[in-house]
Amino acid sequence: MTLGPLMVDVAGLALTAEDRELLRHPLVGSVILFTRNYADPVQLQALVADIKSLRSPSLLISVDHEGGRVQRFRQGFSVLPAARRIGQEFVFDHRQGVALARSMGWLMAAELRAVGIDFSFAPCVDLEYGVSAIIGDRAFHAEPDTVGQLAVATMLGMREAGMAATAKHFPGHGAVVADSHLALPVDPRSLADLEPDIAPYRRLIANDLPAVMMAHVLYPQVDQVPASFSRRWVGDVLRGDLQFQGVVFADDLSMAGAGAMGHIVARAEAALAAGCDILPVCNDRASVVQVLDGLRVETAPASQLRVVRMRGKGGLSHDALQASPQYQAGQEWLARCAQPPERTLDRR
């Protein structure tokens, strides 16, 4: 059985009979976990193992675990700093900022790999324009070069721990006020004016970025549909101009920002037609069932090859992880991050 394009969630701390039936559907290929799925590392590891036992090849398992506001598992995991705090360290000392980013990327990935999770949706590479509350301190900085350096360092740390990075939200969510969870943001800039937002992706792609998540943002000067559903953005810009060869995720199709594309099956069809490989549908079981009943698709071999590369590699046991020098170094960085920064984050 191949891995289907649909990414779904599960109900709670253990799989229900309904979860099991749904996860065995051939259109499903991956699972995203949330805070409701977590009690402690032992329970989480058992849940992950149960999910992986259902299929061969096993389903991919993911989580949003950037740090700061977006970290699904806390008690029993290192509480990671927001990206802005890493950017502040970079402003004070470039070398230390890069070292911090790499250490936090490694620590995040190593702790997740220790319980069997394949990948986290990180890093966030949106620029800090000071207007987007949903991005805010999730951004490393306002300067594209700084964001690019810190994002690459994070990616390399994740890679060292056996995890593929996913840069988001392409081509950029930082310059719009609206939250795409609640509405469709519109960015009126031209493609040329969006180059600062795209620049970090160029650097990441040059360093073999494994995956990108698209933005549910409309850029009317570039295309008349949001980026997640745009052949122009996915095919022409991302895969064409930037020569990106990794996995393309749509953002969550149940978000309000995706509503412009119609009902949930139409959204899934449009995202696949645009060139997305994986389609998350989160926190809406009825919509998942509709997609499973209504979507007709044959997975392209090239897409399947891209997707399987998201599987995590290796991973230390909990005890071996905590005894490792890199883990100890990460804890020292966390203690430093808990203190007020030496300087505030510069803006353009």
C-alpha cells in the first residue's frame, strides 16, 4: 500500500475504533498530532507505535512543534524559545545566534524522534513586518538574510537529529493582518515586491530543503487563487523558478482561508491540481470523511518518492538523549534564552 495524500488527526490519547478504520484508508498517508493527543512521553510513544503498526509502509506522523506559542507537547519535553528570541540572540552576536538556532533545531527534532515522530512543521520563515498577530514572535527577524541564516541553521540541526524540515508559509504570511485560520488574507504586492519574503527559501533550497508548506494567502497580482491552490505559485515559482524538488504541503484545508475554493473535496482537488503532495485536514472529522468518500486520485510515483523521504531516521532513546553532550548543550542554551535578551529585535 502506498501513502495517500491526506493528512488527518486522531481523537485523543489512544486510537478509537473509528480512528483505526480511517487511518487504514488508502487515501490517508500521514497523521498530525495535537496537544489533546499528549499526556506524557510514555503515552505518546505508545500512541505513535500504535499508529505505525496499522499500515505497511507505516503512516508518517507529524506535529507543529516550532517552540514558543506553537509547541504541542510541553510537560516532559524541553520548552523551546520562540523564533524571535533566537533572532534577538543573532542581533547581539551572529555566531551565537546561528549556534542557538542549530541547537534548538536539533533539540526539538531529537526529542520528537525519541518518541517516534517523523517530522515537525518547522521552521517558520515568515518575515516580521509587525502587522501579523498569528506570526508575530514566530518570525526570527524582519531581515531576509537573517531569517535565511537562522532557518538554515535550524534545518541543519533537525537534519542531524534525523528529521526533515518543513519551511512555512510560502511565499510569506508575515505582511498580512488577517489570520488565515479565520479569514482569507490578501497581500497586494507584486511578485517582484515579494522577493524579500521568498529570499529565505532560496537559501534553504540551496541547502536541500526537504519540504515547504504553502500559505492560505491570496496574492492577486500573481494569481487569482490562494497560494495553496495555485499552479502559478507551486508549479511556476516554487518548482520552476526556485527549482524546489521536495514535498509541498497545503496548509490545513479546513481553515477559513481555504474556503474560497469551495467545499472540502473541491479544496482537496484544487490543491492536488496545483501540485501539492500532502493535504492536511485537521480538527474536522466530518470533512475528512467527505474527502475520503469523494476524492478520486491516483498518487503520482514522483510525489510518492518525495513523501517517503519525510520519514524520520534513527533517534536516541530517552535516556541516551538526556545523557548526550548535545542535549546538555541545548539545556544550557535554554537557560540563556530564559533570561532577558541583551538587545531588542531590530526592525527595518
